[in-house]
Amino acid sequence: MEPQLLHSVADGVATVVIHHPAKRNAMTAGMWRALPSLLDELTDDTAVNALVLTGQGDTFCAGADISTLVDSPDEAQALATRAEESLAAFPKPTLAAVRGYCVGGGSQLAAACDLRFAEAGSLFGVTPAKLGIVYPASATRRLVSLVGPATAKYLLFSGELIDAERALRTGFVDEVLPEGQLDKRVAEFTRVLTARSQLTQAAAKEFANGREDRDVYWAQQARGSGDTAEGVAAFLERRRPRFTWTTSG
């Protein structure tokens, strides 16, 4: 099978799989190009309430396919940055399910997700210093916001890999699961996500990402949605709420 991004939708969750096992799921130029349009499609899909990004087999993503850097490194980096920004801007909750190597462009994609769950034994690295590449400003700021400036500098200056436990301690990873338990935990947690209010999640994501000009908009959305009344009623009636607001309107 050619290198590509595979995707499926089930039970409110879109799963996007980085598929290039011959090169540890390294991202080709075509894969970088495909991600923004795929995310646009999933944004508009009312059946999608959350997104999981993962890799085929026992590797998340070993970074960019280095062969794409030979002819036009600037273009290759622009493609990666556009894909990263599209993933960060996806309006629904996103979770990177990581096993094995999560390196270079793989770490860039994982950092652009809202949450990261990793299997024990996974390895993380931000490796532009090994190639003489200037890491994009947006990706650098995102990394600093996750792990703080000291750890970000350690990763960027050295290109060294860190294990899942250190990634957890520094804030790059939210949960580390024993071997064989990652898929079960991701399925369990995404069931939680899809049961919650998309209104709350979408507003919280914007605010957490630093947007400060949409307070009035979200207040209007809350008043018109009926989600608050439904949530209170469901709590009092001890039943699961039936929220109706969606990011697709």
C-alpha cells in the first residue's frame, strides 16, 4: 500500500492513521498535503465529535520522510507547518495515541493535538538540530507551552530522545499506559469525550489556545443552544444528557 493517511469514523470518533510502515510511518509530501483537506472534511462531518491520530503498527511517526527534504527543504517545511496548524485549529477534541517512535514531524503532529496518550516504551524527540533545520516558530511556541522553555530547549538543542515517563513528567504526554493497554484506554476516554457538550469543548479549546475576542460569541451560542438547560435537567433526572450543539452548526 502506498504511503497515505487512512481514516475511519465510528461512534462519534474519527481515527486518522499515519500509514507508511516501510519508513516507520514517516510523512511524505503527499501525506502532509492531504492532512489539511482531510481535517476540513472531518470538521464538516456531524458524525464526528472527536479525533484520534495514530500510526500504523508499532510506530506513531518517525518524522518527515527525509527524501522530501533533498530538493526543496523550504517547501517541505511549509507543508509540515500547514498540516500542523490545521491540526491545531481542528475545532473538536484531538488525541494523539502514541506507541513507538514519535520523532521530528511526528512530535510536531502530536504536539498539535489537544491530548497525548502513550504506550510505555515510546520514545519522543524533536530533531531539527540533527539536520540543520530551523524549527518553525509556531511549533516552537507550541512545544514551549507544553513542556516549558527549559525542556523545549533541551529537546531542540540536542535532538535527543526521551522516554514516555520523562515525557509524562515534563507535560508532553498526558497519560502513559502499560503495553497492550493503549487502544483500550483511548476507546474508553473518547467515549467520555463524545458524551460531553461540544459547545463547552469548542469554547474551552479556543480559550485555552489563547483566543480572547470571542466571549460574546460563545455567550450567544450558549444562550441559543439549549445545552445548559439540557445538562441541568439531565443531572437532576440522573440520566445522560442529550446535547445538540455541534461545531458544524
